[in-house]
Amino acid sequence: MDAASPRAGQHHLHPLGAQRIAFVSDAWLPQINGVVRVLQTLQEKLVVRGHRVEVFAPDQFNSIPCPTYPEIPLSVLPGRALARVLERFRPNAIHIATEGPLGFAGRAWCQRHGVPFTTAYHTKFPEYVHARTRLPLPWLYGVMKWFHRPSAGVLAPSASVYRELTIRGFANARQWSHGVDPTIFRPVDKDILHLPRPVHLFVGRIAVEKNLRAFLDLELSGSKVVVGDGPPRDALVEAYPDAHFRIANGDAELARYFSAADVFVFPSRTDTFGLTMLESLACGVPVAAFPVTGPLDVLGLQAAGETDFGCLDKDLMRAIDKALGKSPEACRQHALGFSWDRVVDEFLANLAPIQRTGI
């Protein structure tokens, strides 16, 4: 082994040692979604390695409910308040996780002071806005390119998203993997659900872009279970009385729902990754989804097809049929390949250190 190579189990430290890292994010607790869960776990793992991480989120600023999504708070003119807390914290590196009011304020502060920063492309924001407002996609992607252009690196959560951003002209895109905690998401007893089998499960935020009706409209034997919350939930409960809607309290209970299912159905066509698919696989439950960005990366496929741990097909019913009965051991083994150690290493390697000049 090369003397400069890390020994097994040894973590990489950033070249400058322990860092003071600022996360600026419009998505944070008490919101529960993929972006929040990735940032929360990343913060925890960085702290374990000796870094100090402060999250600057809407709960620290004057905020109002998002007009079309009241569960999401939007900070109102946070620029001055954010500047004060950033200057007090004196970060060695700044990561702007979202393209909302706080993200714009953080970007403006960095540019005003000549401070480098990284950004992330956690969600297909143009598609989300387009689905709600019908604003033209080319214009929305133009706004995203403008937002991310000054970033030292736009962290893309999958190979597919990295390729897509590169094709769309994001010259500063950087690939960044995502991971799963196998100590939390692991196979447990199926006793949380006493329903006719097979149990077809969806877990996630209930929103129009999740394309839930593509799942709920299917005529499936057994049971359909939806675990999550969001503005359309009440309407879906009324429209689909045969489906079972639940709320999970924490990751441990979430793992019980995953483990109780026979197949995890992921109908979204707009997710950049789809962390819930990885969590399902870690619990030994196969995945059925469309062959699009996110599922392709999680299942390691280039196009529609079948693996030992799931199936992707343009016909979601066919994907479900083929995914049922896959080996729980194969599902979990695949998920174990998505290491959080690698996620943290890549994040630290992409950070842009701030050279202190009185800021």
C-alpha cells in the first residue's frame, strides 16, 4: 500500500484540517424531505470528523408560508440578517444548498465580498416550478444557470444529473454521490402493516411533481400504502379510498414501513436522485420505477431493464410485477455500496476554501 494512501476505515480530512462550514439552505427541519435528510446526515458526519457546521435556515429569519406549499417557510428579505450571522460565524467554506430566498441572499453576500462558495442541484427546480406555474422550461433553466454560474462547483447528486447539467451548459458541475445509513435502514419485522399482500409502498413528500397518481391509478392486487405528507394529501385520501395513507415519526419508524413492504414504487419522473429508493433497498425491499434520472442511478442501469433488486420500465405496472419477489439480500447488498464515507469525502474535496482578508 502506498504510504500516502489512507488505511482501511481511515477518513480523509480536508487539506486545511478541521473546517468551519456554513450551510445556507431554504430547506431544513422541521421540513422532512430528501434535501433536508441529506443535509442533516452530512452535517452529522462532518461533525464526527471534527468539523464545525452551522446551518442557516428559515427558522432563524422572518419567514412566511410558501404560497402553493404552506408547509415550506420562505425567508423574507433575509440579506442583512444572513450577513450578520455569516460574519459572526466566520466560515472557512460556504455551501449554498438551495435556490430560494436564503440561497439568493447567501450568493449575493459571497459575491459582494469576493468569497468562493459551492452550490448543489438537489432538485429539478425548473420542472417543479413549471408543473405549478407553466412558466417555460428554457427560461427557468436560464435562471438556474445564472444562479449557479458564480459557484466554484455545482454538486450534482448523480451521474445522470451531472451529464444533464453539463449538456445544459453548467460548466462548473461536479459529481457528488449520495448515501444511506445501513444501521438505521435495515430489514426488520413486517408487523407495522397488517394488510393484504403484496404491499406496494410509496414513501416521500406528497406533491404534484411526485406523480403519485401514476401509482394510485394502477389496479393492483394486495394493498397500496402511501407514507408522507403534503398539500394534496387530503384530496388524494378522498380520491383513493382503497389506498392506506400513513405518517412516519422518525427514521426508525420509516425503516419499519420500508421493511413491511413487498415492493417500493417510485413514480416520480423529476427527482435528481431519490433517496427513498436507496433506503428501501437497504431494508431489503426491491424498487419499481420509470427509467428516468434518479432510478437509473440508484439501480445502476443505463435504460429500462431488470436487476436482482428491482425493475425500471416505461410501464409502471410491468416494473412492479417484475420487481416483486426479488432477493432481499441482493437489495441490501446493492444499497451497501452507497457509502456515506464517500459522500463526505467528495463533499470536502469540492469545498472552496475562503482566504481570510478581514471578512
